[in-house]
Amino acid sequence: MALDASKPLQQAQIPAGTVLFEAGTDASLLTILHKGEVVALNRLYRQGKRRLYRLGPNSVLGFGALNPS
């Protein structure tokens, strides 16, 4: 189920490996993670991916959605 930024208070189970945000794009959703984890990765030229950080349950991501440009 895709989340719709125009509808408040949605709940969804997101499959593992799903990309929630891409670098350089504006966040359109403020997301509260109830269970599981989110890993932020940085793709490096010729070096694959590097893990920047990991967020666990009760974490919030997408703060950029609160201040849209």
C-alpha cells in the first residue's frame, strides 16, 4: 500500500527493502515507525552502499515535511 501525502493518519506495513526517501528529494510525509527498523544508506561511487544510521521503533523520520519548500 502506497502512502498518500494528502491523507492524514495513515497506517501501512511497508515491505523490507522499500525505499522511503531518495537523497535530494523533499520529504512529503512525517513518519512514525511503530515497529521494525529503518536504515539510512548512502551510495558511494565504486564502493557500494554505506550505512549512515539505523532508526528503531518509536522513531520519527521525514521532518522536512513539516517545513515544505
